[in-house]
Amino acid sequence: MHAEDAPKAAQAFARPSFFRGLSGKLLLLTVIFVMVAEVLIFVPSISAMRIRWLDDRLNTAAAAAIVVDGLQNIQLDGKVREDTLRTTGALAIALRHKDESRLIVADEMPPDVDAQYDVDDANPLLAIHDALDTLIFGGDRTIRVYGAIDDDNADTMIELVMPDKKLRKAMLRYARNVFVISIIISLITGIFIFVAINRMFLQPIKRMTDNMQEFAADPADPARVMAETEGRDELAMAGRHLAFMQRDLQKTLKEQKNLADLGLAVSKINHDMRNMLSSAQLISDRLSDVDDPMVKRFTPTLLRAIDRAVSYTTHVMAYGRAKENAPNRRFLKLKPLIQDVTELLAIDPQSGIELRVQVDGEIEVDADGEQLFRVVHNLARNALQALQQERGGETGIISISATRTGSVVSISVDDTGPGMPPKARENLFSAFRGSARSGGTGLGLAIARELVLAHGGTIALVEKPTRGTLFRVEIPDSPVSLDLFRSRSGA
């Protein structure tokens, strides 16, 4: 990491403040949601409070009106009239029987009434509208309120003409009390919810976050792997998956370290090996001048083997690079290449292992000769090693066959050995995991697969009814451009 990036990284991984973290956000959202719920409850409740307040005034006025109505042609004196008006808060009280109306008491009749309300109207939306209208715009208006005195006798009505100042003041006091109670309920509810969710969710998340930071500081330390927790919920499962990923990452890092150490060791060996092979190459060149028939017979094979060894030392680190060199493809006879493989294997006739080659001499394959030789040699050598490790009296057989179907050449390497173990099948073509024998690295199959894929072909383990292992390699001919085809055909 660059020095200038360190402050940015420290800031990115710094623990957030309370209100910027999940805990603070959860508490704030809980309070907000509870307040929203209280508002939804407050709107119909203040409407009901307004109806009750007006109904109480009508009942008080109705009690006085019934007494006065029983005393025909009697006027209330000044003190009684003032007490009645003061109790109800009205400017005038009237009693109406069907079409007849009687003014019970009045102070100063206003010239105009701003609004009138029927407390017996059961429309809830209209009641909410009237309540909000009074709460927001009221206070300076004169209203007329009326309702039936007795629910069983709707013909007798009581009417009040009154200012809405006291009504609005009572509604504001009620709203203030509801607001204070809502705040208290929101805080208590928020704290309870926060404590519960913090214990159930936030603490496990914090534990996983802290563990990931510690693990990132030293991924190779086994003690930093997250300890698995009991539980069946999603967070417990996430913790177990995290622990599994961390252990798998440590295993991968260990393998990568082993690969890096192996590459360093091979590069050192490669330097000295090339010098020794160069000396052997010079000596082998002189053997071609010897007249001994036996020497002349084996010298070409020896020279090819040494040349390939020199080539391998030159490209020994190819697997450590991002990819192999692109194949230098050309059409070549397949049978001589297979024969070179058999000669390099040098199977002892007394070993009880028989190598059978079933390849038509006319089959040609469009491939890089050296790379295809490495593919077939790796597969055949694996088969030979499997047969050599197996102890038994039966003769082991390695069969190399090839066929051409259209533009695809299929090469099969079959053996009668013990077959691939389950672990090797699960990690087939994986370096350091796909070895079928003890002490193997699995690099042979991994390299073979990479070389075959570079040719646009496929390599696969084929199931067969008999014991042993069968690998099949299919190499397609490379596409030919139209201009190249015309040049070759002389068109």
C-alpha cells in the first residue's frame, strides 16, 4: 500500500460514531417510526376529543334549557343567565322542537356565524377535517353547534352559538399532552427494540466485522479464524460460512506459498541443470561419429531426449506464468510423436508392463509438436507410475490409440491400473490437489489441460466398465482463412 493511501484506508476501516453506525440509525429510525404511528393515532383521537368537548357543552346547555323550557314565559335573571353562558362558553342557547325554536338565553348575538357543526354526524372523515380545521385555522371564529338532546327523541335539538377560542385552546393542550406522551413512549419503545435487536443482530455483525479486520491483518494465522457459533438463524449460518471461507483461504495461501517456494527452488536447480545438460549435449553430439551400430541405434533417441530436456529447462517455469506460450501449430504425423513418447518412457520388458500403440501411421494432427508430446507423455507417465505402484501378478497394459473424425483428432491413453481415487477425481486437473498417487503434485494433469485448452481442444477422464483409467484428448484442426485456402489450392 502506498504511503498516501494509508490515511484513506484507516479512515475507511475506522469504527463509525454511534449515530453513524447501525446502532444509532436503528434507535433513530425506531423513534421516528413510533412517532409516525402516534401521528396516525393522534389524528382520529383529537377528532374524538373535539366531539366529546362539544358534546359536553351541549349536555350542559341542554340541562339548563329543559328547566327553562318547563317554566313558560319566565326569563332568567342576569346572574343565572351569566352562569349558564359562562358554564357552556356560549353566546346564545336555543331549544328547538320540530319546527318551533325558543331562545333560552343570549348575551350578544354575533352578526354572522363562520361555521356550523352537527355533533350527531357520524362521518369520521368529516369529523377529522373539522378537527384539523379548528386546530390549524380556528381561534377567532364564531361557530354554531347543535345536536339532539335525547337519542330516542331526535325532534328536540339544542343549539349553541359560541366562539371556538376555548375549543382550540383545549385541543392544543390535548395535542401537547399527546406529543409529550408520544415522545416518552417512543423513547421507551426504541430502547427496548434497540436492546433486543442489538443483542440479536448488531453484536453478531460487530463480531464478524472485528474478526474480518483481524483476519485481514494476518490471514495465515489459524488463531484468527472465526470461532463458529451455535444457532440456526441467518447470522449464525453467515458466521459458519465465514469461518469455512477463512479456512479455505488459509489452505489456498499455504498452497500458493508452497508453489512460490517450489518455483524458487526449481529456478535455482534449473540454472545448474542447464549447464550440465549443455555438457551432455556436447558429448552426445560426438557419439554420432562412433561407428558402433548399437551406439548409432540409440544416439538419435538420446539426442532427442537431451534436446527436450534442454527445452524443458528453458521453459520449466512456464506453469508459474499466467499462461503457456501460444502453440506453434502445424500438421505433423502423430505416430512418430507417440513412438518418441514410448522410447522416453523406456519400459523394461521384465517389469510386467506392456505398452500398446494403436495409431495409424497416416493420421496427422494440427498441433504444436513439443506441447502435444508433453500432453501425451504426462498421461502415459501417470499410467506407468500407477501400474508400477500396484502390486499384483497380472500384466499391466498401457494403450495409446488415436482416430481422426472429420477435423478432430482423438487421442486415448488407457491403462489397467487401480483407477483414480475419489479425492483425485474431485480435484482433477488442479495443481497440488489432483494427484492420484502418494507424493504426487498433480502438476502433470494441470499442465496437460492447459496445453490442450490452448489448442482449442478438450481433455477428460472417461468412465469405463473395466478397471483402470482412461483419458481422452481431442484436438481440432485450427480454422483456415479463405486467403490461405486459396493460396494452398492455387486458386
